[in-house]
Amino acid sequence: MAVHIVKRDGCPLWKTLLFYLAAVLAALAAGGVLLLAMGVDPVAYYGRMFTMGMVGNKIAYRAFENYLKVFVPLALTAVGLSLAFRMRFWNIGGEGQFILGAVAAAAVAFKAGPLLPQPATLALMCLAAMLAAGLYGALTAALKVRFGTNETLMTLMLNYVALYFLTFLAETKASWNFFLDPASARPIFTKFSGLARFPSLTIGKFGLNVCVLLTFAVGVLVFLYLKRTKHGYEIAVVGDSPGTARYAGMKVGRIVLRTVFLSACLVGLAAAFKVGTAGILSAAITDDVGWTGIIVAWLAKMSTAGIFLVSALISMLQYGSTAAAATFAQVDSSFADMLQGIILFLVLAADFFTRFRVVRTVKGGAAHGNG
């Protein structure tokens, strides 16, 4: 008997959803076994994690506000990365682009915040962050177009350049370094003017930060850009076959540069939202959204609507695990990272079975399919 893997002609939507649901449930079951090994009730832990500690909490609205602070940069970063991924340009540089965007936004906040009206300062912060991140991403695209360099390695290495630059700013106490608190004997980042922070819309006791609304607006614009514009069509064609795009008269190099620049710009905008909400730069400003955004975009299969849904679930895991860790001291908040990795691995396995099936061939030529 021989075993062969053959491509499916098509997988019904209900079966695809069933595969994914089974993968997530299997991941939760694996996490539950680990929780039991640590002496923690999985039902109680998951209940606390998925409700993010809001059940029975008199200030639950505060928890939801903090949850949205995790959701916004992750969703917007993943949307940005998905633009390049659709073109099969593997932009792994989200972390570095986010860092440079955050530094640029903070620089504008410190210098323009005390001088300009709040709307002008916030607009300049966003533009500076987008330009800094966009140019950082476009550098890799230019090298790819001109010299055929490997964008995966280039963007990965540039992450560390940006990280060490941020570390340099965080540890260098000097008169020129306005990012640090001059009154502190040791290097500590200082907060900038309240006029350089994004406002919130008050709904009862709940404060809805305008960055949430802006993020959804950007998501809609990206969806329309991809589905209704010539540029979006060009991205799809180049992603499917650069040779076909060239045969059709498309300037592939220009499309790559434009798309990667836009991809990195959106990552920089996410950084501006993060800095403008936190009111301070920090050595951990990214919260690993550059890495997690890759996972989100991949799980959502580059779908803009899917990215928002997956971002909401991943943010629930991340923020909910922090809330659960406050109750269950045996479990570190990084448990969410491990659970996220298990979910990714199993969902990728489920995705494989939605596209392929296993066929057993027995003597005599009879074939039996599984799945």
C-alpha cells in the first residue's frame, strides 16, 4: 500500500471552518493539559482569559479600553504587512519599521507638541511616522528591484538595526537626547505634552480612543484600494506571476516599490497611534506586533476583514492572559505566546488538509481517500 498527497479540487466552506475549529479546540486542549500539569483548573483559567477579567469587575470598561490599546496596533500592522505579502514580497521587517515610526512620531511630539495645535501635532506625528517607516521599507524594496536581494533576510536584519538604534536612545544620557528625562540621574524615557496624545470620545464612563475609529477607517480604505483600484489589481497580478505582469506591460519594479512603501507606511501609522496613545516612547514600544502581525496576516489569508477578526482574537489571548496571570500566579502571562504558537501550528496543519488530501493506493490500483 502506498500513500500519496493530492491536491483537492475544492473544499466546501463548512468543511474548511470545521478544520479550523478543530485546530483551535485541539490547541486549547493542549494548553489545558499544560495548565493541569501546573495545578491550574483549565476551565477557570480560560474563563478568566477569554472574558479578560471583565466579569464581576466594577471597572470592566477600563479593561476593554486597555484591550483596544492592544488590538489597534496589531490590526493595523497586520493590514500593512498583508499588502506586501499579497505581492509575495515577504516583509518580515514590521518590528524595525514600527520602531522607526515610533521614534519619528515621538520626535514630532516633543518638538511640535508645545508649539502647534493638537490636530496639527497629531497629523504631523502620523505623517512623520509613516514617512520614516515607509522609507525604511522602501530601502529593502529598492535593493530587491535593483540587485535581486533576498527581502526576507534584508528586512529581518534591518529589524535589529532599528532595535539597536532604539536601545542607543534609551541608554544614552546626553544633552541632545530629548527623549530622556533630564531630571533623572539614570536614562529614563520622559512623557511628552498632553497636546500630542490622541483624544478619546467619552461614552458614559467608557473612553473610546479615536485611534480605534481611524484604524477601522484605514481597514475599509485598504479593502477598497485592493478590490476597486488599478493599483490593487496590479498587486494581485504581480503576486500571481511577475512574468505575466511584465507581459501585460506593468512596471513590476515600480509596483513593488510603491506597495512595499505603502505597506511600511501603515506599520508606521500603527506606531504613531501607539505612541500617541501611550504618551511616551519605550524600549518595548512594539510589544512584538511586528512578529505577531505576520501570524495574524497569515492566519487571515491576507483578507482585510479576516485580519481584524483574527487580531481581535489574538489580542484577547494576549490581554486576557495578562488578566488571568493576576489571578493564577502559577501561570506566566507569556502563556498566551505559547498558546498562540500552538494555534498557529495546528491551524497551518488544518489549512494543509483544506488544500490537499491523503490518498492510499492498494495493490490492483484501487485508491482510497482520507479527509
